[in-house]
Amino acid sequence: MEKHLGIGLMSGTSLDGIDAVLVEISGKYTETKVNVIDSLSFSFPKELREELKELCSPLTASLENICSMNMYLGKEMGKIVNDLLVKANKQKEDVLYISSHGQTIYHNPAGGKRLTAVPGTLQIGDLSVLSEVTGITAVGDFRTADMAAGGQGAPLVSFVDYILFKSEKYSRAIQNIGGIGNVTYLPKDGTDKDVQSFDTGPGNMVIDEVVTRISNGKENYDKDGKLAFQGNINTKLLNKLLDHPYLVIEPPKTTGRELFGADFVDKVIHMAGDLPSEDIVSTVTAWSARTIADSYQRFLEVDGNNLDEVIIGGGGSYNPFLMKQIKENLPEKNVYTHEHFGISSDLKEAVAFAVLGYHCLQGQYNQSPSATGAKNPVIMGKVAYTQPGAYKRVFSWRGN
């Protein structure tokens, strides 16, 4: 089976940076084999994070800044790829493709009331710029194809979760905790048509924003859950948060900063009143854990379905307080991290997009309609190349 080198890029809703992973990949669908060769992570500086936050809100975004940031991120992603190639002692000619999720600044799966207000989504980090800076074919802008087929445009990693984690013995929930939490449910001995997936609600997003505010910008996340451990969970505030209407919407469903961003945290701070800062952090962290556990009971463990194992990845898996709360809310489940299965929690989504891009170039379906709500399977991804060498490397390969 012919093997190729590809690069996956991931920049998530936490707005904390970009993960880049160089993989060796072969095969297709359930026969896909992928191995990590090397990786590199870039943390966004404070100024860039704040600019991205502004672009995620219709109240503060401008067309000029969106246009500029699209090009800027394409260049920065290209620089990260080039640095990764140097680190791995590889040349651009060695790499078949780059696959980039892009940076989501707005995701609206519901649409609006106006005739033209159809569902839509926008990820920035221009693919042509990325290809030009690196000299490698770039694949990206995945979500729109799923939405064109009536899907939510997310969660997209469910396709890869099925490849990596399907089991004949155990029913599993593959839980990612990035800015937003999302789950893929894989019933034991199930097929791809049995996959369920949806955004469970806030992951780290509200926690991070609260920490940023109470620290006056000195910290942008609760390292090791330190603040949460120092505080107490306030039941009154927790119950108010659990009343959020998103939590009872039936899947498929997705969300983002549109619901749980800075404007929402304004309301949380107001509801908290004069609670100690540590109590607020402790409570919103406990809330994230409850939204995950409650969503399993409400939407997964129904109609005779059971759940044996929960496998957690993403930045939230490194927060001991959050993990403790999840385990306490799921006392009868075996709770693991991705590392238990030899997969990096940090790099999993970058690896996943390397897999999605590879399938796009093969002309293969790379999404799970049962997870996103799409009417039919589609090939997600758009392809950009700006130099003949990149074009020839891709089109001389037939995906066999």
C-alpha cells in the first residue's frame, strides 16, 4: 500500500494557537493507516488572540479586518509548516499535501429569518496563501460541503473517530474538550451509519474567558485547574447555567462563540454577583463537566443504547479539576484520555484533518451524515495550489 506524507493543521475555538502534525498516511476509510512523524505547536500571542475574538463577534468585527486576518493567518500557517519541515528534516517535495481546518470566526447552522439568511460558516486562513508560502498543495474549508448537503457543518472529526476507535466489545463516547465540547458516540459493533455526534456545549471557552477577566489578562486558562481547586462550586449559579436552552436541543446540533463567547460571559459574571473569583471558575468548570455527562444521559443512553467507555481528548483533558468532575458525574463509566490509546490529546484533531484532507484528494467521502445531519455523504474540502510542482505532485498521484 502506497504511503505518503501529509500535514494536518488545527486551530480551534479556544483561539489558543495552531497545532501542526506531519503524518505518514496510506489507505482509505477503515483501512486508513496514519502515523505521526513529527509535530509543532504555535501559541497565539495575546494581541492576536484579542483580535481574533473581535472577529468572532458581529458587534466588533469589520470586513476590513476579516479580509486582512484571512491573509495573515494563511501566511502564519505557512510559516509553521515550513518550520515543521525543518524540524523533521523534510523538503516540500517530500510532502503531498497540507490539510487545514482554518480558524472559525462564525458558525451559523440555523440560519435566520431573511430570505438570504441561509445556514453558513466561515473559516479563515487562506488556502492559496498557505500553498504559496509552502509550495505544497493545500486542502481546507471542509464545513461548507457538509452544510451544502443540509448538515450542521460539524462535528467533522466523527468520521475519523470511527476509524480510530470503533470496537466490537465496547460502546464508546469520544469526547473532545476544546473551546466547545463535542462527542462522537460509537455503539459496539456498529457501522458508520450508527455514529452519532453533536456539540455537548461549552468546553474550555467559558472557563478561559472567566480566567482571562479575573486575572486582568495575565492568564488565559486555568492551568492544572489550580483556581477551580481553590474555589467552591456554587449550586445556585450552577443551576442557572444548567438552564441554558442549548443543552436540551435535540441533536444533531453545533454551537460556538456565537452562544458561549464573551457576550455570554458578561451574563455569567453578572449572575455571579459578588462570588469569589475562584468560586466562579470552579462553578463554570463544574458546569462544563455536567453538560457533558447530562448530554450522554439525555441523548445517548436512550432507546436501549448503553455506554461503556468515555475517551477524552483536547485541552480539557489536561485540567485535573475538570476531569475529576467528569468522572464524578459518570461514576459507572470507564473514563480514559486519548493517551491511553496511544494518541496525543493535543494532536488528535490535527491528525484528524490530515486524514480528512487525504480522503478529499482521493475523491472519497470524508464525513458522517448520521453525525452532522447531512442528507447524504459528501467529499469535504477545497484544493489550492499556486505552483506547478505542487500541482504535479498531487495530480500524478491517483490515490491507489
